[in-house]
Amino acid sequence: MNVQRRALALVTAAILLAPSCLDARQGAVHAVADARDDDTVTNDSGAPRDTAPRADAAGTVDTTTAPPFACERLTRTGDLVALPREAGTFVPSADVVPLGDGRAAVVGPVYVPGVGPQRTVAYVVAWTGAWPPETLDPVTLTERTGFLVADTPGGPTTVGLLGGPAVHGLGAELHFGQLQGGGLLTVASTSDRAVRPAFIAGDGDGTFFVGSDVRVGDGFEEVYAPEVGWYSAGTTPGFRGPWELDCPSHRSSASAVALSGGWLLARGLFAGCGDASSHIVVTRYDGVTAQAGTDLPSGPYSPVHLEAAVGGAWLVHTGTNITVAQRLSPSGAAVDDPVVLGAATPFVEADAAEDGLAFVTKDPDSDDLVVAVMGGDGVITASARLELPERAQWHRVSFDVESRQALVALGYQPFAPELDGASIHLARFSCE
């Protein structure tokens, strides 16, 4: 077994042993260090890990008096079910957007084999009560694809989508997808230079923070920087921006999340911004005003994902063949050491669970998925295995704090008739 596979097997074993192997920092991180046959405890970049406490911009480490989220046992309470689909089509991936009241929107592109993308659809699923869940047939939001989906809805019956203009060319537009009856309402042009959308985040009250990559290199050099702005659907709807950010990079990823009174933006940079190596820059925005950023080490190319949590946020990103979760204060400063979750993104998906995380990772030695819950202190308290007849090609997780349940969405290879592989599948787990 090679070093990477051995490391991932040890991490997965540590997660599945919860709660008898509760401390993910001591269990999973040391498992990876052991797999490298190196007594030196390392961080995700491979450099010696800094174990000193880290402070925020004000010089203090953010803490919360609330106890960490507790989930002593994770039990599957809903067997795999397939969502309805049109014959001869498949959905290669999807996003899950919580709508409140035990409902979620599952949004994804529809493809026809050998033809390509056809449209973007949405399912509304009432999943926290009876199982199989009450699910309506999908509605068509638009005959286009290639959108980023916001993590919060635009309203009770809408989802936020960021994509290119209707006429092919440069630019980006913010849309509200209509979950009742279908259709797409374009609410703002967010960039006229964008080559692709970079991130979209909502605050749950109708304000969206969006960014799109624009090409800033000269000649044949492909260097990109995000243009960012904010759309508010309040009493005076409108868009503020765009503003081009500094630190362009050959390759980058970005994620944003709303916190009380502001936003966090994380950018995974291939190089640049005063550092010749790959790193992550986390910036706090108070309204539209950027504060001093925080630099974190990362792997050679690190997709980043932010999740808001009680007392701050979690930054999920890749290291050297692994995915880690880094606790952040409200200012964006790193708190404590990163926690190893599993294999490299996109094999780990996570969602906030109060001050902790619910996450799903692939078992490297089988076709199964591992679903786990971690408290805000980085301790994995419960886990469960989701046995699958075939390895999933993608998966997502959404945690409902009120019912203390996790919804897992996944898809197989599109051509697996015996598995109805072209359909989106759902499973449910409950915290006890």
C-alpha cells in the first residue's frame, strides 16, 4: 500500500472508531504522520506544524462559552432512494440548499449522453420527516448550465445562481431560480469582464456576496483575479461593485460565507501575493470594507470551502493528498491546529453543525462512504458507514440543526441501469 493510501486508510479507521478514538487531531493527524514514516508532526503543507496558539487581528483568540456540538451516535434513518428523472438523462453533480422547515433544494445540470448539457433543474425535498421523502418532479430553472449555486436561498421559493450571460461571451450575472413553476429571474449584472464565476454566498436575508474571475495577465499569460461585489434584495435592490482584488494567480479557487456583521472570503492561490509557494489568503469584510488578511499554508493547488459555524467558521481545504478543516475566528484568524478529514477534495464534503461540522468522505478500501460529525473542538464524536453497491462519483451533505439530521446526496456512474445510476440518490442520518 503506498503512503497516500495507507494514510487515508488510517484516517478513515480513526473516524470510524469514534467515539473510542475521539480526538481527530491526535488520532488522524498522527496517523498521517506515521504513514510518512516520520516522527515529525507536520501540517498539511508538509512543513513542521506550528502548535502555538494563533490570535486574531485584535490579538485575541476567539472563543465561545457555548459547549461544542455533541452527537454521541449517528444512525442511518433513511435508506437510499432515487429522485425521479427523465428517461435518457443524467445529473453529473448537484448542490443541496437548505430552505428551512425541513426542506432542501437539490439543484444540478441535466445531461443527455453523447449530446451534452441541456438545462438546470431543481428538486424540492421535504426530508426531515417521513421517509422516503416527499419529492416533487424537478422544475426547469433554465435551459442553460454552468452555474454556481448559493449556500442559502434567495427567499422561501428561490435559489441564487451565478453564471455567464445568456449570450455567450465575457461577463457574469446573478439570477434567482424559481422553485415554484421554474424559470430564472436575472437580478444583476455583476461583471462585464468575467471568464467564469468564482464564488457566491448568501446571508439568508437577501444579500449575496459574489465573485468572478477576470483575466489580468498580459499577452498569452493566463493570470486571473476575482472581481467581487454585493447584491441586496432589500427595500432598495441593487448591486455594489465590482471591485478587482489584488494577488492575481495562474490557478486559484475561492469561497465566501456570511458571518454576523460581515463576510469571510478565502482564496487558494497557486503562488503570488508575496509568497512563491501555494497558500490560502483569508480576508474579513465588514460590509464592503476589507480588513487585514490571514495567510495559511496549503497543498500545491487547494480548492477551498468555507462553512459558517457558531463562534466563527471552518475552512476545508486540501493539503498533501489529504483534506483538512481549519477552525477560523470571526476575523478569519486560524484557531488551533487543522483537523484531518480524509482524502483530497472533492472526496470530502462538509456542512456546518452548530459550532462543528458534518462531513462525508470516501473509504479508500471500499465503495462505501463514511459520514461523521465533529464538534467545534475538533473532536469527532460519531460516525457511520453508508454502504454502496458501487463507488459514488460525487456526494454532498446538508445538516439540519433543528432536527439533528444529515441529508446525503450522491450519484453513481451515469451508465449503471441496475443501480438506476443516472439518478440522484438520497440517504438520511440522525444524531442521538
